[in-house]
Amino acid sequence: MSDIAIRVENLGKAYKIAHNAGGSRYKTLQEDVIGLLKRPFSRERQSTSEIFWALKDISFEVKQGEVLGIIGRNGAGKSTLLKILSRITRPTTGYAEMHGRIGSLLEVGTGFHPELTGRENIYLSGAVLGMTRRDIDRRFDEIVAFADIEKFLDTPAKRYSSGMYMRLAFAVAAHLEPEILVVDEVLAVGDAEFQKKSLGKMGEVAKSGRTVLFVSHNMGAVLSLCTSALVLDKGTTAFIGKVDNGISLYLKNMQTMQTRNYHKIVTKDRPIEVTNVALLEEDIPETNIGGYVCEIDYFINQQSIGAAIAIKITDQYGAPVLTSIDTDTDLSRFTKQRGSFRTKCRIPQNILSPGLYDVSVSVSDMKSERFEYLDRVVQFDVQLDKRIKNVLPNREGVILLPQQWDTEVILSSV
């Protein structure tokens, strides 16, 4: 009997992207009808399209009990690959063989029916995996305890917060014992306590002999959980092999692709929207040592709302370095009025060791309900200042800031 759990051969996925020569403005029904009547006599250029390959010529094998970490920057094709393997979408070329029951955790609440209660969705998910009711009953209490939603177990899932959705989805996927577990980057929306608990559960699953495909930007988690790595770059295979070699290649590519600006247009479909994030360098006159300023522009679409703007800095392995919230020094900033705002957070350069860092931005209320989360939206590279480089020896750790030391003489030989 073959020990191959997953075999992928020449897998590709293409999408047709339309380009409207007449612009992207929405038209009324009357304009559409008039345009249709004029079209045979019009010399106006018609819409064109192009083929975009999200994945191209992907081939690899995963043995039973192997934990494969799939890494790559945003847009590399990771989620597309997992959707094909989970039978959510069909490939354009090639094929993928999966030997065993598949449990997928791709997006928050994927596979849940919003009108069903949490209890009903647990049994529905188990039935989809081919499990009997007795099998589900055996793990039911463990799932509920892990997700910590006992109070809302008989509430329709459509009333769940994103955090509750995610906790239940992960608990179901991890505890119903699929032979192949597919996990996308979903832990980023959980709080720190649940992330720690989930990574611990992932470690248990990995050690139990089940096959796992794990997509994450947390290189520390990939390094500790995975037995091999697949690095994707622009839809193609950049590397497959040892985890540490794959992470080194990924970090090297990320260092050459730093982005310090993020921008999007306001849609006004949410209470608060982050519209711009920029990371700027500045000189601090008092110390004459450079630092960074993170500028965050956001739009509030309600007359009054309670919200806190936060940034989280992570190192190149995805480990949290610090979190700062705009209400830390002044709680009156929590209540904000309708309008456009710009807030700034200053990051002194001399507190961090040299290396590559990512900045994530979130907007949430005091109950940690997130209105928006931008994961690793900008990056920056810390270089040690030449004036202090010679007096500070190489050292491990993230924080460079010198600590206060006191020395006293206990016994002198003089």
C-alpha cells in the first residue's frame, strides 16, 4: 500500500480578467439598454480580457504523517492551492490526488450554515467528513470546551462574532480527526491566548501521525510544526524541501520586496475603514538617532463609535515584538466621531535589533471585537546605527535597548 497521502502533478489554475475599455463606472438600466441598441453602429472599443495564472505547473508529494508548510507572500497562490486540494474549485490543468478524509479550515466559518446553531454545525461538519453520530458525540464536549462557546451553542451561527466563528471552526476541524487537515492563515484573527492554544493543538495533530498542510506567515510556527516546506512565488514553485532552507529563501525574498505604503478607497460599507498605512523614517533631535513613524489614515462612517487603533510589530519569524494602542495614554481617544482621521505612532529605531519587521494594523472595540484587521500590511528593515555599532557586541534577541545594571563590591581583596 502506498504511503502517499497527497500527490499533485502539473497543477495550474487560470482566471479570465476582463478589462472594460469604457471605464468601470456603474450604469443605469436605461444607459445599458441605449448602449445595447447603439453597439452595432458604434466604433467604441469593446472590453478586452487576459488570462491570469494564479498557479502554474505545481507538482509535489506529501507522505502520510508529514506536515507540509506552504509559505509565500500575499498573492503567491497559497489559498488557491488549498481550495483546489479541498475540492472547492477545479484546476485548469493537472490533477491532485488526496487519499483520506479531508478537513479544511480555509476562512473563518467556511462550511458553516449561518442559519444553523453552533451545535447543528458541529454535527453537519462531522457528517460532511463521513463520521457517524456516535463518533461526533464522542468528541462533542471536547470541541465545545476548546471553542469556549458553551453559552452560545444553541444560537444561530449568523449571530456569532468573527472570533467565535473562528474558534468553533478550528475546534471542529482539529477534533473531528480527518486524515488530512488543511489549515490556511486563519489564526491571525484570534486573540493571543487562543492562538497559543491553537498552535498547541496543531502540534498534537502533527505528532498524531495525521497529514497536515499548514499555510502561515508565522515562520516560528512553520519551523516548529512542519517537517518540510513548499515556497510559492507568483503561482510557481520556488522551493520544496527542508523547512529551514525554505524559510531562509522566503525571508530573503521578503527583504527585497519591502513595502512601506498601503492604500485603498473608502467603500463606506463598514463602521470604520483604514484607508492608508505608511511607514516613514524620521530623525529624533533629542537623541540624534533615527526612528520610524507609522501613519494610519482611517474613515469613521458613524456619528459616534468606540474604537481603538492598534499596531502590532512582529519579527521576521512572525513572533510578536510589541503592540501599541492609541488609547494607551489617553482613554478619551476611544470615542471617535464621524469623519476622516490620521493617527501616528512613533517607533524609536534604537530599541530593536537589526532585522526585518512587519507591522499589522487593527481597529477594535474594548471587547476585542475587530472592525478591521490588516495583517503585515507594511514592512521595515532595522539597520544598526554606525555610531553605536562598535560599542554594542552582537547579541541575540529582539530588544536592543540597554537595561539598567548596578554593581556593588561584596568583598574586596585590597
